[in-house]
Amino acid sequence: MTNIRKVAELAGVSVATVSRALKSPDIVSPTTREKVLKAVDQAGYKPNLMAVQFRSQRTYNLVVLVPTIANTFFARVISGIQEAAQERGYGVLLCNTLGNEAMETQYASLVSTRQADGVIQLRAFNPFSEKAFPDGAVLPMINACEVLDDAPCPTVKLDNRAAAREATEHLISLGHRRIGMIKGPRRSPLTRDRQQGYQDALSAADIALDECLLCPGDFTPRSGYQSAETLIALAERPTAIFCESDEMAIGAISRIKEAGLRVPEDISVAGFDDIAFASYSDPPLTTIAQPAEAFGREAVAMLIEVLEGRQVDNLVLPYTLVSRASTATCRP
């Protein structure tokens, strides 16, 4: 069987460097790591992974807890995670939890049983038990996207309140004063923060909050469709609707058009996320663009820093308002 010395010879590096590249790829330069991996493939070398893990006490597996893989925003986050993990020599254990706390706790226990090194949690829930990690212990976890207010670990998030305020201010700048809102899940911090940003913008423009214009949703197209039906049935319907996700906005547009109304001539619609479909919807959707892939890449980098015993600060990623054809000047 081809041994590690042959790999070192093909890569033009020392045996020690080959060993480091396979056991701790994050401490080897990308160029060297690429040479070693190419040599491993060329030589057909099969390292004893069990022995490597035993000596290093690392599995090089990361658990990723995803509320739902059906959501296109999370699909982009996962793409960023997989790309960054692969670059650093880590595997990804993807768990579609559907927000089930018991399931998330079960998957997080893979860390305690040394089947994984750490967790990237994309929902506002701590899956680790106090028994496994008592107060004061460093959690091998990064909370990204939807984060806990008092997260016991580093977080990666967006300033959702500021972003929602900017989206609402955009509608106000077009002359809209009766602006509906289709919210996300009731328990989600994202829903709370985005609604607060919406209300901040109304307050700054001296527009009274009308509770009739607030409709529940769950980030799916179906909920956007259903809530739009409620809003357009009002005696005084809104001239604009801000949806807390693009998928709900696309569902809302579908229902508005079914009712014989035009977007944006009769009702302007804005979303949140800038998913791939946003620029191809009819009409193209005005939205808040958040860097989904960056959430994934940064979460991986931060988790590896935590696993290496380094201090890691919380990170707030930037957003951009993207104005497209689904919003226009309010017509009297």
C-alpha cells in the first residue's frame, strides 16, 4: 500500500507537512494543502482516519442544524457552509430539524459522544444540555441567521431591525402611507426585529400603526398568499405590502394578481432575503439582500476558531436594499 512518504515525495514537502495537512488542515497554507491533497489522490493513499482522529481527538465533522432545507435562503447558507468546511478539511453532517427541539438536542449530542467537533445552529435555540455544558463552559457552537438574544456562543446575524426599517422607508418615500406587513413565525426573533423596524419607519414618518395591516405568516409562499388575501379584502386595502421574506412576497403577488389587481400599479410589494427567484418574479421583486453564503462561510470560520481555543467576537453582516419593479410611486 502506498505510504505517506510517497505522498510527501510527490507533493515536494516533508512527511510532517503531509501529516499536518491531513490531521489539521486549517494550520497549513491553502497552496500546500492543495499540493498534498493532489498527491494523495495521485498516489491513491488511504490514511487511517480512525487513527488520525484518535491521536488528534478531532473528528473534523461539523453538525449543521437547519430549520428546513426547503427554504431557498437556507439552501444558500448551506452552500456557503459546505464550501468553507471543505476548504478547511471538515465534513458536514446536515440535519433538517424542522424546528424540533428534541431532534436538535439529539444531533448536538454527537459532539459529546465525539462523533462531531461542533455545531452550527441556524435557529434561535440552544441544543446543548446544561449537564453536558454547564454555565461558564465554552460551547462548541456558532448561532447564525436566527440568533438567541442571550446566545451562549458567538453569533453571525443581520441587523434585521435596521434592514426592515429601510425597506419600509423605501415604500414611504414612494408616497405610501397605508402599508401592510406579512410577518414571519410568531416565536422567531427575526419576526420581532423586522416588525420593530417596520414600526420604527412608520413612527418616524408620523404614520399611525394600524393593527389590521399586520398579518401572520411563516416565511412560506402559501402564508404570503393567504395573508395577501386578507389584506386586499380590507375595506381600505393597503397600497403597499412589506413581507418579511421573499417567498411570502412571491405568494402575495400571486394572490394580488389573481384578484385582478396590478403590482405595482395598485399595490407595491417588497420582500426580504433576495433569493434567486426574486429578480425573476413577475414583476422583479424589491427586497433586502442579505449575504446568505457569507453567513455559512463566516459561521464555519468562527466555529473552527472556537475549536482552536481562540476568542471569537459576534459578527453583524451587511445588507442592501435592492429596488426593482415590484414597487412604485403610490397612486391616489
